[in-house]
Amino acid sequence: MNGPIDFQAVFDRISTPYMMMDHDLIIVEMNQAYLDVTGLPRENMLGRYVFEAFPSEGESRRLLEESILRTRDTGETDVIAVLHYAIPRPEADGGVYDSYWSATHTYVPSSDGRGYVLQNTQDITELRRLKDTAFRPEASATTAMLGDSVLRRVETLQSQSVQIRRLFMRAPSFVAILRGPEHAFDFANEAYLRLIGRQEVLGRPLGEVLPEMHEQGFIHLLDEVRRTGEPYIGREVPVMLSPRPGAALEERFLDFIYQPIVETDGTVSGVFVEGTDMTDRVLANQRQRLLLDELNHRVKNTLATVQAIAQQTLRGARTAESFAEAFQSRLLALSHTHNALTDSQWAGAGLRQILTQELSPYGPERIQMSGPDVHLPARLALSLGLVFHELATNAAKYGPLSNGGRLLLNWSLIDSGHRLRFEWRETGGPPARPPERRGFGSRLIERSITGELRGSIAMDYAETGLVVRFETPLARDFA
């Protein structure tokens, strides 16, 4: 088994120069590549204020300090493409190395919340001099005098550029580089191409590839970034995109940044685009909020139902024992329906399933059901569960389930399947008689069908037994 990783050794073996500063810009660590490129011993830098170790004044100092502080204070990576910065180096002429650098500053969080700034630098002095020399009249003769070291340096930078480009191409976030006032694609990685559903984009203006960006305001945002030189950051911004040419637009939610690409002369040549598709997370959050709202609504409805059951049961009870028995029975019926709905994650329950649960204590041989499979929305299932419980309880006390009778249950769908028609027929039991007083069971049945479910109901107290017929819509938006 391998031993623990020596991260200091790993840090020192990284081939590009890195140096870390604390919140107060005190140098706390650097790797060997950094020591090599600066030519300074570790003790000359460690524990010193960065601008004391590398003194400078004027524009160079300002640009570097602003970049470091921007990263420290915002937590965002900041890049300086070209920085003219002279550093002390004993072996150089005059003890100062007049050089050009590119610098990247990255925020590193810490347990105390103050954080560090990690600086990655590249010495591009030779490349800069080669560029300057190439534009002189005597460029051809002078270039040859620069020697193989410059060419090797150029090859190294080109190799690094290819590697970086490959990393960007495979990055999980979407990345694009837009150039010029028309925002023509100079680069787009695989994630970006998947997002916009296009492949042939290089060299083409954004407005041509994605004309819908005009009316959604994104072209205007890019124009503003070019005009002001200020980045734009969007969080969970809705955008309508077509997954492929000719397909309908679909809503996506994006986190992104438009970062201006600033040249050495201060002009903005393009915009760097980087971001993440947050659609799945946004939709998940929306579903969670909807579920919480729905749960809150259901809890309120259930508590109101329980409160009504308790009040009405108490009003009709003659003794504490009869109240407890009736109340427990009705709560149990409500619990059975809740269990059925929980099994379906509150997507509803089957009508036959609800009937079977309520009538199972009386034996299946005494129950005849006839009707199609009907899926009940959650609110409808809860209400009908209580209705069937009251009808079954009444049949067990005064109807056919009190002796050797039977229940004939028949239902059908009408109005193109939008309404349920149901018949509860009792047979083989005592003659049905209208109740002397209207109890809670009768009120609950009527209120559930006509009030909550916006349906209609009729009760026929016949000599052959009670017949209850009702109709109710199968809408899914019951309050």
C-alpha cells in the first residue's frame, strides 16, 4: 500500500512557476520552478511582503496589485496577459532583469476565511522580444541572431497552448471566445456546442448562429461588455435555446460570465464566455418548492378534515366510548387512503384499490364490483375514501353487511372520461329507512361529493336496500 502523498514534493515538481501569498500579501510558499525563473533564493522571498520582495512602481505595480487584490477580495481568478515587470536578479546587468510576464491569480480558501492567493507566472520575455523584432525592417537578419533558445521557447509555449486548448475543449463547463464587434466564434468547446445544438460555428457571428439571442438581450449584453470593458455575471439566467437546428426553443437556466479580452493597448478585442448549465438544479429547486407548498396545503386540508371529523363525531356520540370507537374508525379510514397515496408518491390511487381497502373487513364474497380501472387524483381519493367508509359503516350497522346481504358496486366514465358515475347498491339486507336525524356520516357524504368534489348525489331509501348514485369530475385541481 502506498504511503501518504508528499504534497510539498508534488508542488516542487510542477514545471510551471507557482507562488502563494496570504491575505496580507505575505509570501508563504513557492515551488522550485518559481525559484528557478526568478533566480532568487527562497530566504529572500519567504515571509516578505510581495512588493518588498519584488519592488516596482508605476503602471506595472498598479496592474499587478489590482489583479492580486481583485482575486483576494472577490474569490475569482484574474489573468494578466502581458505585464512588463523588472525583478531583481544578481546575475543580470545592473542586478535587474527587465522582463515580460503573464500572470494568473487564483483564490485558495482557508479555514479562517481569509484565504490565500496562488500566483502562476510565465516568463514571456523572449517571446515578446521576438514579436517586437519581427515587426522591425531588419527583422529577417535579427531574428536569426536570437538563436535556438527563443525557438525552443516558442515551441514550448505552443505545446502548452495546445494542451490548454484540449483541456478547455473537454471541460465540463461551456466555454467560448467571441471576437470583434459581431461576436464571431473564435473558439467553442464541446459543452458549448452541446448546449446550443450546433457544430459549425467557428468564424460565424453569434447572431447568425443563434438569431434568438438578439430578442433575448444577450447580444446587447456582449456589446456592453465590449464597450465598458467590465465583465457581466449571470446567475440562473433563463434562456431559450434550440437543441438542434429547426427544433422548438427550450428553456434553460445558466450561470455564466462574459469576461472582456483586453489587449496590451487597453482595447477590448473580444469576450470570453464561460458558464454552467444549471437547468437540472433550478427545476429540482422549483419541484421542491412546489412539493413543499403542496405538502403544506395537504397538511392543512388533512387537519381541517380531522378537526371536522372530531367535532361532528363528538356531536353525535352518546358516550365517550362510542365517540372513541367512531373517531378511531374514521381516522383509520383516512390513514388507509393516505397509505395508498404514499405508495404512489401522491400521484393518486385506483378506485378499486380504495374500495377494496375500505370493504376488506366484510369479506370479498359479499362485494361485487363492476367497472373500468379508474385512477383517482389524490384529493379525489381522500374524499371518496371517507365517503366509502361512511357508507360501509352504515351498511354494517343497519344494512346488508349486518346480516347476509351483499353490496353491488358499479361505476363508469362519462363525458369523454372526464367524469365518474358511481352506484352503491345494497341488497339482501333490511329495508332502507331515511334517518330520523341527519348525522355526521350523511353530512360528510353530501359535503364531500357536492362541496369538495363539485359533484351531485342522490340517495334512494328503497325496500330492497339503500341505493346511492353520484357523479363527480375527475379534475386534478381540487382545492
